Amino acid sequence: MTDDDLILAVRAHVADRELPDPASADDVRAVEQMVGHPMPRLLRRLYLEVANGGFGPWRVVSLTDTGDWFSDCADLTEAYRDFADPEDPLPPGIVPLMDRGCAMWALIDFRTVDGQMWDWDPNLCCCTEHALAPLGQSLAEWITDWLRGALPDGPYPQREFSGRNCAAR
């Protein structure tokens, strides 16, 4: 599917949801400035052309506080700052995107043009040091799986476990 096809498919898939209006270009620029990297192209279009949050399987966090909270955070800035723990920070440019519940998050890598997806699941591993793992999927592939009903509710089958040799196990 092209990005245009994905935008149309996401719009149709969430048509029954009461979502905030699309984000502004200024909202996107503010988040990019905070993260220090440009937003992946497809994600930018989803925020600008679909809604300022609420789309996706676990409802993407809004760029700004729209009054519709899709996690325990009001907006993406708050979510990003919550993950900026000095003792166990995320790598720069990896941004929490969707709160999956039970401390689990879907994250996106702003350092990649196609928005490579990451998983944060401290429940699957021995420690928070190994809770973050790449999925080996772009945002487009991940959204396509969701639209087709193939995105699992539980652990991602393609998740790369980085804590196999963890001393805490």
C-alpha cells in the first residue's frame, strides 16, 4: 500500500471514533524540535490528515493536549519526557507513540525515514534495561498489520529479545 492508500484506509477504519481534529504543522514542528529529529513521513501525514491522536490500534497519543487523553499522558511531549529517565533513558529519537496498557508501549524511531517501530514491555523481560526492543517493522508495515487484523494484542511475535543473556535472569 502507498502512504495515500494507508491514509485513506486509516480514515475509514476510525470513522466511527470521535477523534480530535488534525494537528497543525506548528504542532508537528514543536514535537520535532523537542525530539531533535523530523517525524517519519507517514506519521506526520496521519497527524496532519487524519487526527491529532486517537487513530491506531491502541490510539496514538495526541501531539498536543486536545482534552482527549489516549494514555495516562496528555500529549506526546509529556509521554516523551516521562520516558526520559536519567537512569534508564530511551535512545535519542525513539518516541513513545501508543500506550498498550500494563506499562507496555509501542514506540517509533524518529531517526528513520520510514518510522521503524519498537516495543517497550517490561513484563516480558528481566529488567527495564531490556524492556525496549526493535520490531523490525516500519510504521507502514505495522499500520497495515493493524488494518488487516494481524497485529497481536499480546507480545509481538517478531520482537527481538535483547535480554536473553541478562544477569538479572
